[in-house]
Amino acid sequence: ACFRLLCSLLLPALFLSGILCICLVVLLWGVRLWIQRKKQLRSAGRDGKGPLLVGFFHPYCNAGGGGERVLWCAIRTLQKKYKNVTCVVYTGDRDATGEEIVEGAFRRFNIKLIHPVKFVFLEKRFLVEASLYPHFTLLGQSLGSVFLGWEALLKCVPDIYIDSMGYAFTIPLFKYLGGCRVGCYVHYPTISTDMLSVVRNQDTRFNNAAFITSSPLFSKFKLVYYYFFAFMYGLVGSCSDVVMVNSSWTLNHILSLWRAGACTSVVYPPCDVQAFLDIPLEVEKNTSEYSVVSVSQFRPEKDHPLQIRAFAKLLKEKRVGQEPSLKLILIGGCRNQQDEERVNNLKRLCEELGVSDDVVFRINIPFEELKRHLAEATIGLHTMWNEHFGIGVVECMAAGTVILAHNSGGPKLDIVVPHEGHITGFLAEDEDSYAETMACIFSLPPEKRLEIRENARRSVHRFSDQHFEDTFLLSVEPLFN
């Protein structure tokens, strides 16, 4: 009787599930045909000689970070190489015109495009804002990116789609519904084995709250959630035809998660090293003030509070009346109101530590001013744990500062490494080691500092715009064949 009851319930359920699956497949196939029809209508009348549309999905293309520098260099590189390519940028920056965005790229990064770019302005960018998802942020943003990607696909169907900002969940959408050849440039894996270990070990970080680390139950639940998300992330990422990553650290994580080694390659981000190499390098003259400069966007993961605390500790341990005086200059981009509030919190921290007069904030400054600050600085400071690459680190080294970066991620594996057997900079991990290392750098003879700066300069040529162009073109070639 129980078996018959089970069969009477199970068989209809299986039949209904099968019908629903068939309906879903038919619906998706119909959507694909409809989108392909839109694509054909766009292509009609081109005689096969019209422009090839290359779409870059970059919802924050008007932000001033390293990811945006990669975007504009990639577009300029394709414009140089392919005469029949029109580049499309999907963006949510509706508060600026296309002309203003392109002008901003030139002003901030010294990048001048050869041909005009088509902008597709998206209305639903709020769906990928972290603030919308106070809990299950990774999952919320990823699902939000699918809806944002759908809006992008409806507005413009490209021939080649490149996710240049890390929204991997949009890749299957453009590949299977849009019928596009797809590639991606991964700046930072959305989830990494390091993040899994942080939760597993119950460490408190900016993305792992104290109330979770203090509860074994919450930690186990979050670990299951992270493993599920890592599985889904690997699934969507493996749909890519071409995968580019920005460092050895990112490569290791993406190979582990996506298992797409055959189509994955390291393409170091383009750093405008030549603009900084123009700065004359000479032994420092006697000066009454030395500056420590930090270059990074005002995001939580950049850990600006660590810079301020370490600097305050350095000032506290400095002998009273000792010359020269020291200044910390924090240079970075603010994308939105959250970033501005973060800057205000940092200013309050400076007041609490009594270093407000010694810390200067320079926000969204033009390229020439950035160059001037770096030319005058003695130390270049960087504090992000597991920074995926670190364009700011390379810029500081090229400009001739003595770099002090975090002993992890890209700086540790790719950038602040010995060049021809000679030291190129320093690494630290916490408030004490940062303060001690800064004191050590300042205590070096100027001639020794000059030697380190010269070694660092010689080592950064492998991160030049030209090297990026060569490796980028080699990597995306399968998309154009």
C-alpha cells in the first residue's frame, strides 16, 4: 500500500518535472532564436564587410581604478589591430555622456582612443550594488548581474562579448542566448580558496563579520554557502572561450575553480610605466619633509585604516624634534557616496589618532597631479591583503619611490620580487611591521635608497602598455578567427 502510494505521488511529480523542463528548454531556445534574429537584422545590408561588434561589459567604466585602465587599453589595442571592429561598452554610468567618459579616460590614464566608442547605458546597475544585499552579497550581486546582463543583451547583441569587470554569471547568457564568442579578463576571482580558508578558520575580515566567526554554526553554514557558490562560479566561468587573468595569484585560483587551463593565460594589466619613467631619478637632496604616498581606490579591501595606524605608530615612535617631518598622502578614486563616507571615516580616524595635520587626502585627481606627488615621495605604500595584482604598486616603483606593499597576492608573487638578484622593494603584514619597515627605509642612506629605486625601475618594463598589447592580442586571437 505504501509503495503504491509512493508511486502514485512520485510518477506524476516526475512527469510534471519533465514537462516543465521541456517547456523551459523550448522557451530558452525560442529566446535564443529571437535574439539571433535581432542580430541578423543588425547585420543586414553589411555584405559581410560591416563592423564586427565587440562588447565590453563594464558597468563602472567611469571609475578611476586599474580595472578601467585595462578596459581603455584593451579597446585602444583592438582599434589599432582591427580596422573592422566597433567597440561597445555596456555601462551604468548614466550621470555622464560618452564624450565625458572618454575624456575622463584620457585625463586620468593618459589613454587616447583612435576611433569613437559606442556606449550602451544600462538602467539596472543598482542590481549589482553590494549595499542592496546586506546578506548573501556574493549570490545577490551575481544574480543581479544576470538581470543587468539581460538588459545589456536586449539593447545590443555583440559578435564578441568580453566581461572586463568580473561578472562571470553574464558569460553563459551571452554565449548560449546571444550566440556570441565570449571571453573575460579576471581582475579578482569573485570567490577564492583564500576566502574559503578565512571562513573555515573563523578569521575576522572585512568580508567575514565577527558575529559569524564567533559562532561555529554560522561559520559552518557560511562555509556550505561558499562551497555552493564556488561550484556555481566555476560552472559559469568554464563557459568562456578565452580567459585572461592579471597575475600568478589570480591564475592559481581561476585554474582551481574554473578548470579551463587550455584557454587561460596571464595578461599583466597595462601600467603607464613610461609616463613615470620620465621622472628624473637622483639621490635625494636634503629636505625638511618626506612624504609617504598611497595610490588606491577608497574601498574597504584596500585597508586604508592600516596605513593610517601604521603611520601614526611611526610618528609616535619618532624622536621628538627629529627632522625631517613626515607626511602621509592618500590618493584615490571615489566611485559613489559609500566611498565618500569611507573617506570621512578615515578622516575621523586621523583625528582620533592625532595625525590629522600629517595626513593629506587627494581624491579623483588628474594624472599630472598624481605624477607630481609620486615624483616627490620617498615611500610608496600599499596595504591590501591578497591584492590580485597592484597597478598602484607598479606605478610607485616606476616613479622612483621605495615601495612597501603587503606580503601577499600579486605584489608578493609578481611585482616586489628580486630583479636580476637585486632587491626592488619591501613587504609587510601588520601595523607593527609596516611602521618598522617605514622607519627602516627612512634610516637607509640616500645612496642605498637610490639603488633600490633603480632596481625597481628596471623591473617594471614587463608591465608596460606595449607588453599588455602584445599578450592581450595573442590571448583574444581565437575570438576573432
